[in-house]
Amino acid sequence: MSNSCEEGITGAGESLVVPAVEASSPTPEIAKKTLFRGGVLSALGSRDFRLLWAGAFISNTGTWIHNTALLWYVKVLTDSNTWVSVINLANFLPVLLLVIFSGSLADRINRKLLILLTQAMMMLGALALGILTSLGVVSLGSMMVLTLLMGTAFAFTFPAWRAIIPDLVPRKDILNGVALDAAQFNLARFAGPALGSLILALFGVATAFYVNAASFLAVIAAVLLIKTRTPGSPGLQSGTMLHIGEGLRYVWGQRWAINLLVVLAFTSFFGMPFIVLLPSLSRDVLGKGSTGYGLLLGFTGLGAAVAAPLVTLINRYVREKWIIRASAAGASLFLLFISFSRALWFSLLLSIGLGATYLMISASINTVLQSRVERNMRGRIMSFYILVLQGVFPLGGIVMGYLSDLWSTPATLLLMGVACLCLSLVLLLFPSMLRDAVSTTATEKG
């Protein structure tokens, strides 16, 4: 029930009085407040957002099918976790190098056009990878080049995608639109790996790449059908470096923002790369093959999907700084436990926990950054956030992949768990690090 309905029954300081109203005769307020009008799915009441949401879900599912097949295929070809992490780096390196500039570009040109061009590039990359695999001529070099191409396109589409959401819904539904966009990504992150492992088992890796290429048609069609105009900003045609430099100086002058980005960088380097080790965990430790890998990756997405609405509910009563501390401690324990796990069912439960805790950390930091910075700095602060979140992660993946080849996958996971446990202890012993890590909407005191 919504807050407005609850207040109609038990207003503050009033006795409980229930009027004699038939159950079949709802009040006008309740009648108007449906799922798509003021409810939890209100943004889906907008035609353009509904189109983009559906297209994005299909496309993101295809992307997770592709990524599941790609990393597993590299593991089978090379029997090396280092190579798995190198291919993963090729996917995210363009984000590390280009996201600050692509964020500026998203404010300068038509966002619909930018999204169409980049989605078409990723579709062609997936199609080429499928063809090369079918012909039996695919190599690590060609996989890396095509993955870099697709990663570059992603680096340019990501800020434009984030920026177009507010254009598609009424102002009152912007927050709901952002939340639902995150929900579809995490639902795809759950469904995609499960479907990917099934496709791998039944049809082979090339089919997974073809399915991803076809899935881009859904989002391209959705963008073409959108009626909302998203022109660029003619007033931002010069001074890119000055614009970026201003943002850097602003962040450098905000100690609380620096602290949050440092915490995010640490978890991105030492915690999130566990995803790169999942193929080895499934095959070499649990002995479950591609099916087990798909389940592990999918259950990580399930944890994130469950945590997305949960962290919003928790934040009504608990400030973000405490969510970050608790999630960091939880993530470290899940990593420690999974390093010793030899049972698939237990590892799946731990994967849910890892997906949930890392979502809570990143979402809480995102909320504080967007809430506390000046309005004209939000775009640039988000580019720094994306830079740290998705740019540092593959660098950590390279290191952890190398260490797992040098030692073992369980030993590397143990090291990652110990490192994250040290972070959680620092956050508890030095509360001043997160003293100002609170948004303007949290209700818990202290």
C-alpha cells in the first residue's frame, strides 16, 4: 500500500475510523494510483520509455549471453585465467579511457543518433565474431580486436543512454525511470547467463554470438520508434578539456567525494573481479562445466536484481554510510566463504550475496554523489563514477586472473576476501572517512 492510502486510515493523532464504503467502490485517489500512474511502475506508463525498456531488456539479455559464452570459450581455448581477464579488460578498457569524453559528447549531439550508431557497431561486432567462430578461424587476436570495438561503442553509448532516460518520462517519474532501467539490466544479468550456458550446451559458442547480434535489432527498433526529440546542446560546442578540468577540480575539493570514489575503486579492484574467476571456479574447483558457470554468473545477477529495490527500502531508515559499511563487510565474508566452498549449491547462495552486496555499495555511492553535488556537476561526477566502477574492475581482473594462474582460484578468492575485510575494518575504525556519505533524502539520524 502507498503512504497516502495508509494516512487515509490512520492519520497522525486520529483514532481509527473506517467509513462504510463498499469494497467495489474505491476512492478517486486509489482509483487514479495504479501501477502505471503513480505506482511502482509509473515510468512504464510513458510510451517511449516502455519501448526503450523492452528493447533494452532483450538487448542486454543478448549481451549477457554473449559475455557468458565468450569468457567460457577463452577459458576452454587457453586454460588460462589470465587470458580470460585480458579479454574482459578489452571489453572495459575503452570505458577507462573514453568515458569522460563520451559523457561530454552525449551533451553535444543528438542522443538517439549516438545510441543508434553505437548499437549498430556492437551488433556488427557480435555478428563478425559469430561468423569467424563458425568458420573455425577465430583467434585470441581477432576476439580481442572485436571485443575492443564493441567496448568502444559501449563506452560512447553508456552516458547517452543514462542521459536519455529523463527525456522519456514526466519529471515526476524520472527517479522511477532510472530505477526501472537498473532493474531491467539486472534481470537481463540473471536471465542471460542461464540462457547462455544452455545455448553453449545445446548449440555451441557461435550461436550465442549470433543471438546477441540479433538482440540488438530490438533496441535499434525501439530507438527508431521513440518520438521524443533529444537534440544536442548548441551551447556546448567548445571547451571540452576546460569542462572536464572544472569537474576534476570540483571533485578534488570535496574530500567526501574523494573518499567515496576511493572506496569504490578498492572494491572494484579487489572484490568485483571475482566474476572473472567464475569460469575457473566452476570448471576447476566445482567440476560443473559451462552449466555451473552460467548458474554462478546468473545468480550473481539475481542478487543484484533483488538488492536494487531492497537498498531503496533500507535507505528509508538507514543512511548510506552504514549501508556501505555493512555491504563491504558482507562482501568480504561472502568472498572468504566462496574460497572454501566445494559445493555448487552453497556457491550459488554466496554468488547471490556477492551480487547483492556490490550492488548496494555501488548504488549507495551513486545516490550520495548525485544527491550532494551541484546540479551542473552531475553529468561529470557520473562520468568519474563510471570511470572508477567499470574502469578499475578489469584492471583488478588482470591481477586476480594472473594470481589465480600463479597460485590457485581458491587462494586468490581468499586474498580478495581478506583485502575487502581490511577495507571494512578501516571503514569501521575510521568513521570520519564516510562521515559525510549521506544523501539529502535519508531519514536515519547519525
